[in-house]
Amino acid sequence: MGDSRVALDVEIPSDVRYIEGVIELATRKCRELSIPPRKCSLNVRVALTEALSNAILRGNGDAADKHVRVRAVVNDDSLVFDVTDEGPGFDLSADWPDPTKPENLMMEDGRGLFLMQRLMDRVERFQSDGNVVRLTLFRE
Amino acid sequence: MSFSISKQGEVVVVDVEGQLIVGNRQELKQKVLDELEKGEKKFLIDFSQTGYIDSSGLGVLVSLSKKIREQGGELRLANLNDDLQTLFELTKLDTLFQISDTRERALESF
């Protein structure tokens, strides 16, 4: 693995209106790193949006006085996003309903974690100065 | 990001410009529900100017589909780009919605 460097480090108020700006910044960084355009326009944009909305609405309970930090680190092998909120975290390994099962297709919620896991190569959650969701995309 | 509504014959056409995500999904939902309340039955959402959709946006489409169907109406989708098509396939929502390549084909399908 080569040297790692920080490609992005921003902190936003816990408000969903800030998501689009962060996604735009992250997508631009992704393209600058010569990651395939499709991975930037689909995988990064959607998975990071899910992680951010989850952090704001669930992690921080939509509390306007809280914050979410987004940090991206890149090296020769991967692009890694850490999304940190002030909440207690959640159990990534819990038996979440599969939204693609016929009986769940009409669910209005419950696709966020599924999309993160399908669009990223690795999704992790741990505590480190807050609740961190780590999204890893390998550069191939 | 914005949503514009127009009428083509009996069909209410909604153009989604920009993203359909957690920050603006309620706006789309309200606009369509307002039209439904006025008695409109046929709806087409055109994504030709849409960047991306998140799970909240997908959830709103599912919710609208249910509400429109409950009122005896129909919701069709058109002009999904490759990214959006992949998203619908991943979530299997391509099996729930009638999706057309073009606005014209969608309009003809009602």
C-alpha cells in the first residue's frame, strides 16, 4: 500500500440541506483522482448521501446543534470515506430486512444501508471520537 | 434542484431537475399529492434532467405509487440514465414501476 493522503475533510451542521454540497465536493475529488467516472457518479454519490443522511437523521437525531464530519483518505489502492456523527451508532451486522424481497418492495424506507453495502466495496462502523461509518472503494 | 409540473393531454408530467434526495423529496411528494387531490389520475415522472436519487427519493416514488394506485390512478417513469437504471435494478424497483426510454413512449403507454 502506498502513501495515504487526505483528499477531503469537512464538517457540516446536522442539516440535510448541506448534503448536496458535500456530495458535489466529494464527486469532484473522486474524478480528480482518476477513479472511473461511473464509480464517482453512482457509487460514491449515492453511498455517501446515504451515510450522511443516516448520520444527520438517525445518528444525530436531526439535532441542529450537532455536526457531521466527512473525511476522505486516498492511497494507491483505495478511496476511504469516514462519516462521523455524535450518536451511539448502530449494529451493522443486525438482520436488516432485505428490501429486494418481493414482500419488502413496497417499503418506503430501509434501502439506505443496502445501497451503501451494494455500492461500496466495504462498509464498516466503529467508535472513534464519535460514531464512524467507513466506506471503502477500491481503485482496481 | 427543482420540480416542474406540466400537463400533456390527460397526463401530469413532472420533470425532476437535479437530485431527488432526502433534502427535497417532500417537495416532490407534496406537488404530486396536490395534483392527485385535484383529481388528476395519470402521472409521469421524467428523469432526463436528474443527476442521482438516494434511498429517500426511491422511498418517495414507492409511496407516491401506492397513493396514486389507491386513488385509481397510474404512475409511470421515463428517461432513467444508466446510473439511475442501475439503482432501480439493484433495488429491484424496476419490477415495481413501468419505465419507458422516452417521454413519448411513456405518454403513449397510458
